[in-house]
Amino acid sequence: MQVKELIEYSKNIIADRMVLDYISRLYGSVVYRQYKENISEREIEDIQQTLLSHGIHSQLQVTPREYLLRLIAEYSQTRKGDYNLNILLLVATLLTTSMTGAMLLGFDPVTNFSNILRGLPYSLSLLFVLGAHEFGHYWYARRHRISATLPYFIPFFIPYFSFGTFGAFIRIKSPIPDRRALLDVGIAGPLASFCLSLILIIIGFWQLPDLEGVKLYVSQIHPWADNSSGALTLGDSILFDLMRRLMGVQYLPMYEIYHFPYIFAGWIGLLVTALNLMPIGQLDGGHISYALLNKKARYIALIAFIALALLNFYSTNWLVWTVLILFVIKLRHPPTMNDQLELNTGRRLLAWCSYVIFIVCFSPMPIYIS
């Protein structure tokens, strides 16, 4: 949409409530302005919502005397022909996670490709969790008329030393209209993966045999060990430990969990949820913090980053994450198009709940050698 078209279209919506700044046209943009005494923030919110329903994004800026509303034309949505890469990556990740799942059960999918079917319970469970997480973001992005891609899954395979994937992500291709939309999009993914992870863990624990049955099952994969000395061990979290106790399966060692597909996929789901809920930068937790606290979120991000950096003295698990946050993810969150719009009570409660979910899902040492 050209500047002239954008002006003609928006005039019908804004009418005489704000005044077009004709000088802004010289710079290739469209800006409306109005003195604070002549219009309320509620009216501006209504204008923005109406513009957004017609595919026009707008950024609100506040000066000591005026409200400035800068308009941005609609961003194009993903076309059907652009889905080929998404499908290709999904198929590749299904393959790598199935191979990983088969190997965790003691089968070799390389020399006997039919063994790859043995890894499907793990593969489908994990992809279900990761997919639900990303589609949660995608669904709420579309609800708020934010242009977003379908999920891109990341295949990754190293025999016995990977989950079979580096996860998944979507790309947001248009501005976030306000803090309510930011909260909805940011929290939808972690909530989806959190709930599905709990379901998988409950199913896995419910199907678990007694201690003798566990020993027999594991002995078919490798010799049973009564202690974890030298074993690759998964870290516990508050929630995972609580679930083990409530379901009476404390006898399942943390260094044998990866041989149980549903439990392992659920454990990874809780880990992914916790990592994404770190209240830093443009992680999901960073989105939530900014939506809740606005510019004060930078203090939470700084505290969280310092705590993460200090964890490197306890576990090298966090070295890569520290570097990624410092140079890629960054600490500060960019503003939305309208930071003035406050969260309602329900959204604020959800945001605070996300901090609780982060705490109970977080493991200071996710993977280590005993």
C-alpha cells in the first residue's frame, strides 16, 4: 500500500479525531497527531484496533503535549508456495528424532533402517510438544493480525549425544501492535508445551513397571547399574521431582529416563519451556516480562542474565546460552507499537504464573556426568 493510498484509507477510519501531519509525507511515512487534551488514550486504542482490523499497523508515540500515531502498511502473509521449506525440515526432523528414539531403545536404525519405526513414540511425542509450542505462538499471532510463518523445525543428529533436534521456531514478520498482543503471543507457546509435557510424563509414569520391571527393561538395552557413577544423567526440576514422588516412581533413576520415550519427551518439554521462559530479551519470558513490566523489564533481564552467568561456575551447560543471549538474543526487549496499553487483570495473572512455571521447570544442571 503506497503512502497516498494509506492516507486515503486511514482518513475514513480516523476522521477528525486526529490531524494528519503532511510534513511526514516528505519522509515517506504517514503520521497523525493530536493534543492530549483533545483525545483520550482509550480513543487512540480504538483507532489502533480498527486500523489493525483493516491490516494497518500503527505505532503510538507520546510527547509531553501530543500523541503521535505513525501508520505502517499491512505486511504480507506467508504464501502457500513458501511452505516447502517448513515441510522439508519437519520431515527431516521426524527422521532424526526417530533415529535418536530408536537408538535410545537399543536399536540401530543405520544398519537396519526398519528399526527407525521403533523411535516413533519418542519422535512423535517430542514433535507434538515442540509443534504445540510454536503453533501456540502462531495461532495468537494470527489472532492479533501479526504476520508470522509456520514453524521451522531444526533437525540435528549425533548418535547417542543429541535429542535429534535443536527445536523449532517461527518468524514474526510484522510489528507487535501492543503489550496485550505481546503477552498473548509470548505466553501461548510455553503454556502449550508445559501442559503437553505434563500429560506425556503422567502417561509415561503411569505405564512404568515396578523396580524389577524397570531393571529387566533397561537390561535389554544395556547392563543395569545400581549407581550413576560415570553415567550421563538428566537433571531434576522441582516439578519433575514432585511428579515422581506423587506417582510413587522415585525408583526410576534420572540416568535411565532417556530409555522411556514418553517420560524423556516430557522431560525435554519441561526443559524447553523453562529455557524459553527465561525473562531475557526476545525469549518468550522476555516478551512476557516486557508485556507485564514495560521498560522495567530490563532490570529483571539483567538480574536473570547475571544469575545465568554465575551458573556457569556450577555447570558448563549454560556457557552456550550465555554467549547466545549476550550476542544474539540480547538483554533488552524492543518496544511494541503501543506500549501505553496496559494488561488487564487476567493477562497479568497469567504473566505472573509464567514466572512460577519457569521456576518449577528450571533445572540448574540439566545434563551432567555423575
